[in-house]
Amino acid sequence: MDENRITYFAETDARNKRVKFGIKAKDRTRHVYVIGKTGMGKSTMLENMAVQDIQNGEGMAFIDPHGKTADLLLEYVPKERIRDVIYIAPFDVDYPISFNVLEAVDRDKRHLVSSGLMSTFKKIWEDAWSARMEYILTNTLLALLEYPGATLLGVNRMLSDKEYRKDVVSKITDPSVKAFWVKEFANYTERMAQEAVPAIQNKVGQFTANPLIRNMIGQPVSSFDFRKAMDDRKIIIINLSKGKIGDENMKLLGGLLVTKIYLAAMSRADVPDRVMKVLPNFYLFVDEFQNFANASFADILSEARKYKLNLTIAHQYIEQMDEIVRPAVFGNVGTMITFRIGANDAEALEKEFAPTFTMEDLVNLGFTQIYLKLMIDGLSSAPFSATTLPPIPHPDSSYVKDIIAASREQFSRPRAQVEEEIVKFHEASPARPAPAKGAPGAARSSTAPSASAAIPGAAISGSAPAPAHASAPVPAPVSASVPVPQPPHRAARSASQSSRPASKDVPTKPSETHKPFLGLKDMLHQLQSKKPPEPEQPLAAAKPGLADAPGPATVAAKPEPATPGPADAETPKAVSLSSLTPKAAQSRTDSKARTPENLSQLRNALASLIKPQEKSAPQPAANDVQQPADKDAPRKDPESAASGEAAGGKGSSKDAPREVPEDILKRVLKVD
């Protein structure tokens, strides 16, 4: 390596002559910083320096966010260096190149990768960043750095796939990272996880869902070794045209590549000094470097010089730099070149060029005119003016097609092959066994009613068929001894959940004392006179002897007549309502026939309910004791409950007669 080889980039006046000058190879190790407004000639100067490195057989990398310079440099590659070119173009979707930033990182370098990636992500999502996102994402990256074959596609999978996360955590050796996943993340509540995890998945998913990015960063093995490329003096041309891949994708890929190159340079630390002296320089050109200026840039400027990674960076104005990178730039660059700049930048840079040039001089430079402080043999020169050189003439022969074909052959793979591997990666998690048919997890329970509830008259085990829904729902009869299950279309509710008070009309135990059902006196009177109320059903109305009977409304509106009770003064026994209803579906006709025996049984049952209490046995007040609600008792019909409240709302609840619900009258008096 010739340390005194000069890379020319400008000319100046010396004794009335235009003299071309440049910078020595050994002085380029202190880095070159270029600033100037757009259209002033910055890119042309960088192109001239890069072309000379290519033609001189040096190793170099050029990161171009516009695409123009990358295409131009391919035309200057000589025939003998065709196979030295690694052409990275994300928009070449048919032959994606691979680089995995998480691949084979040494234990003591993992924090550098993590911080570089976090700086890149934070720069892209600056307005939607949070400390918790950074905390979780950092631990995710550190965990994946220890997992063999991990890529950035594993970030979202680790946050969503429990089996994959369990496998990754089992490989973690860092105690802090493992403690986070085992003791902290595993104990996150559902709310905490929903607040932090989706934010990361949404942002990382923007890139991993894009085939341009996914097919590059999703391959476990990189297409080439950056360290070997540096040692072998390869030409790495990176075309990140934002017009073809988008601004955010350009920033992400550029940041990942800068971090990867920095790690490759840092890996040279493992060689002894005698070997380091013979290792070649590697030159990294970054146009519009503020797009990729992550934490790695500050480290490169301060440490990479000793590993022979030399930067030449250019941008338009100072405010584009992060606060972390800015002091590293001005504190470490050896050669500073300025084209025409704005007033704010001139005020900041005036101290660098004073007293030779003032702020007014910096803002009034012409096209291709520069002021610079040049590093010469390790010392910074006094500021002087110069004019950049015109573009280097194009060679007679161009091998662009051959270069791209050779790069594809060596460093790329067909798209179908890459995407097949990515599909296998997502399907590689341990298969979750499907629940057996009929098991609790076999099918998600539906909130829709079952077929038996949806079809009128569907049979219920151990009870009569459910009534049709042509009118208001009719509750199923309840026996004091054998509870009848609720129809499936009505979800059971406890007494505490129901807004309706517990029923006092249905006895829960035979031994309990029940309040007389006063509304049945009228019905008993009608039964004793053999004039039952007229039901609404056409079939019942057609029976002889029922046409002139009063309807339910008339019965409820009549004043309470004096009805003689039974002669004995015993406490009335609880009556099973099953005696008032059909016993089974096959004996429906016989049980509903108006026979003297049935009328006698009904008359006795109703009389026992309304028998007045003995004076010696005090009657409990209506509101003193509230009977517990039977969970198997049928609910009252909403219409009957409303009519009952309306009838009982006048006067005292103790003395006012209660209206007989219409559905009970129909059920009691219904005949075939």
C-alpha cells in the first residue's frame, strides 16, 4: 500500500498557475467532511474521488441515496475488476442480495449492533418513539443476536409466537436479557402487552412486509462477508435510490449497511499490529449521510481510523445531523471542505475558517468553488480557496451489464428460492396439536342460540316441548321437587344479576309457608260456578259452556268477593304446580280434558293457596321476608310482570288484589 498516493479532487492558484492537488492516502484515515448547498458540485467531487479509488485498485464502498452516482460508478469499473464488484440494488427483486446484520456477531460486539439498530429505528420513527418500545425492542434484538440463524424477521415473531420465543429464550446466556424475558415480559398483563407490543410490530412490520426489504434482511446467511470484502479490496456499490425503494426503506437499509461495515472494521481488532500494517485501507463514501447517521457513525469517526476504515461524508446543512453525531464530526474529521452554505451554517463554521474567511465569504461562494482545511502529513493546513475538478471523462468501454450479471451470479439468489426459505421460517415453529373433536378447544363457543332454541316446539330433555314464540315467551312449568331446565335460548341469570325481584309466588321447598295468591279468588269463584274465564285460543273458545265466560281482563277488574275457605285452620301446604300442567307430551289430550276429577283437583289446589291464615298464626308482612329465588324457577313474562306492577301500584301492596297473569290462566284453563 502506497501511503503517499494522492487522490485528486480540486485545483488552486499557485504563482498565477492552476495547480491540481489532492489528499494523501495516509491523511484520508482522518476522514473527509464535505458540506454545501444542493447543486454546488459535492456529488461530482465524491464521484471523482471514488473513480480514482476504483481505478487504483483500492477497496471502497459508496452509499448513494439518489441512484445516479451508483449507476455512474459502474461505467468506470475496468474489465479486470468486473468480478470485484458487489452491486447492492434492493429494487432488483428477481435476484435479491442478502445481508443479515444479526449474523455471527461476537459477544462483545452485540451491544454495538443493538445500539446501531436502535439508533436507526429511532431516527425513522422519531415522532412515534417511546422509552418502553426501545426497552422491549433492545431486549428482543439482544436475544436474537444469541439465537443461531436469527434475522430481523424474528422480531415480530418473537413478540407474537410463544413457541418461538420459548426456543429463543432457551438459548440466551446474557443474564440480564434472560431475566427480562423470563421474569418481566412473561408477567406482563394483557393490557401492558397490548400497549407496548403492537406498536413495535406495526413499525417493524412495515419493512418486513415489503418484499424489497424482506428478501434482503430475511436470509439467515449473508451473501458475502464484509470483513473479507474489505481485506480483498472489493468494490461495494449500494444503490438506495429513494425514488425506487422509498425514503424510509432507504434510511433503514443504509443504517443497517453502515452498522454492518462498522462491525467488519471493528473485527480487525483481533489481528496483531504487524498484520494490521499490511491490511489495505477501505474507503467508505456516504452522500447525504444524515440519512444514515446513527450511533455507529459517531463510533466510526472516533475509532475506525485505527482499523483503516476511512470515511468521506457529505451533506447539505448542519441541522441535518443529530446532536450525538455533530460533535463527533467536528471533533474528529481531519479535512473539512465547504461549498456555498446558508447563513446559519456560515455562522457555525466561521470559527473554523477564521480569520482567513468570514461568514460573508462562506455564503457567497460560486459553483464548484470551495474553502477547505486540508490534512497534510497529519497536520491541518490553514484555510484556503480552490475549485473542484470537472468530472473524469468516461472510459471508451463500459461493462455495466457484465458487472451486474457477475454480481448476481456470485452474491444473489433467485427470488423464488429466497421466498421459499422465508415461508419455511414462518412455518418452522412447533406444530400446535389441534384439539380433538368435542374437546373444549375444538370449536369456539357461539353466542347464537342452538337449533333447539331456534325451532319452536323443540324438545327439552325431561320436560314438555318449548312453546312457540308467536306471542310473549311462556316460561316452562316448575315442580317443587323436580326442577325443569331453562329453555336453551334464554341465558340463565342469578338473582343478583337480575333487575327483577325474586318471585314470591313459586315455592322453593314444600315446608316453606307461602303468602296467599289473592288474585286466584276470582278464578276459584268462577270454577265453583263452572264458568271459567274465556281463553283467547280459538280451540278453547269453541268448547261448549265457555262462550259466555268473562275474559282475563274482566276477572282482574272485578272486586274481590267473599269466598268461603276450607273448614280446617291448618297452615296451607305447598302445592306442586306440576299438577296444574300436562304430565307428558303423549298424555296431553287426556290431562287437559275437562273431567269432574280434574276440576275438583284444581278447585282444591287453588283453595289451599288462597285460604286465609289463622288469627293465632300471624301473617308475615309482604316486605318482611323475601323468598330466595330459585335458580330453576321460570322467569315471569315481561308483559305479565308489567301488568302485575301496574295492578299492585295502587293502594297497599298487602290488601290490593293481584292480577292473574294471562299466560297462567291460559295454561290452567287450556283445553283441547
